[in-house]
Amino acid sequence: MIIVTGATGALNGATVDHLLDRLPVSEIAVVARDTAKAERFARRGIEVRYGDYADPDSLPEAFADADQLLLVSSNDPTANATALHRAAVHAAVEAGAKRILYTSHQAAAPDNPFAPGRDHFATEQFLAASGTPWTSLRNGFYAHSLLWLAGPWRETGVIAVPGDGPVSWTARADAAEAAAQILTSPGAHEGPVTLTAPEAPTFAELADVASELSGRAIRYQQMDESDWIAAQSAAGQPEHMTRFLLGFYQAAQAGFFSGTDPLLGELLGRRPSTARDALTASQ
């Protein structure tokens, strides 16, 4: 049986949809903190189980009978993600999961300025020490994030950011489909697996793309970090979120998101979506 956590979210929910195209419902179960939100899967005959990383006692039963268990990473920037992931990995081992898969990130590294990258690295260390076969899906930075990380350029005519570097903007839908392909593939994917779009443009390059798509000149401007922080504060952004997002730009400038890998396209059997596609869709 394949058990998928976080199926009420966009990423793993889409993965379950793809699994349903490949497997009978009896071979799939989903785990949710709020089982009512998983009603669409229940209506299709999928077993819905309660499980919450923050409630470790709920996890052994939620993970029982897993041939493969797909763990979604925490998306709460205020949570202790490392502790939550440690609890999930421990429960998976205790439940006897035969393989653990985890939605990680291409920039999983202990020195990543972007906090989730450090959390992903720590989780991969837990998996490596677990004694259970594991796969870490190191997805590229999700392309839908461009809608806010590039700032309000449609209104201002400027992509103004506090740091720039190549980012392999990757469609979340592509990552979800690839996860289903890996889960149902006869070939094992051991350890970290990198899944990215084929290109890694900078914000400066995306300003040129935005100009072409919008039919007007869109400038790129790299702001001083303190000026950017002040602008975010003036716009009403909470300080903890501003600091969180600043880590992304610092990581991009340091090259943490620059890598590309052909595996995603090979799994999909087509060219993955790109940052240009994301900007086009947002027009």
C-alpha cells in the first residue's frame, strides 16, 4: 500500500490524483490532520486516516501497512519543522514502513540562508540514519511562488528584489506527477533525487521575459536589504515573514537554487514547465 500524508494540500493532493490514474483505490491511503478536508478522496473509495506530526501518538496507526510512505514537509514557517519531521520519520520506522519518501528541496543544505533548506537537510539526515530505504524528492523552487517573490511588477513596472541569482523555477504540478511516477516505478530511486525545470533564470532575466510578455518595459532593480525590509514593513508584512523571505533571496544570490537536472523531464516524458510558462499563465 502507498500512504500519502498532506493529501489535502496542493502538492501531495495532486500526487494522489496521479496515483489514482495508475493504481486501484485499495492500494492507496491518505493521512490528514483534518480528515474532513480529505472528503474528495473518501468519496472515491480511498481510505482516509487521521495523523498529525504534532501528535506523534496518532502516527503509528496512520502509517500502518505502508509499503511506501510519502511524507510531506511542514510548510509552516513558524513551526519547528525539524522536530515535526523527526517525529514522522521515527513513527514511520516504528510502523514498519518498507520505504519512506519525503518532499524535500533541491537546496537542502546545512548552510542554506533559506530556513526550509536547513530543515530539509536535517530531515534527510534522519532518513539516512533510520535504517529504512528512503528517497528524498529534492524539488526545484516552486514556480507559482514567482507571483509574490518577484514583487508587484505589473503595477510598478519594476522587479525589485534584495538579492538575485539563478533559480530553477519548477512547476508544482510537474513535481507532483513525478512523485507519482517514482512511487509506481519498478526502478528504485535511492537517497536524494533532484527534480527541477530545465532552466534557472535570474530575476534580471525574468524582467526581460516579463517585458516581452506584457508588451511594456519591465526593469530589474536590486535593492539594498535594509531598504527592502523597510518597504516590506511599510506594506504591512509581518517581520518574521520578511526575515523568512529574505533568506530566499540570499540563498538565490549564493547559488543554492541554480542547479538543474534532466530527471524530471525523463520521468514526465516531456519538457517540464518553466518560469516563462509561469509568467505567461499569470498574465
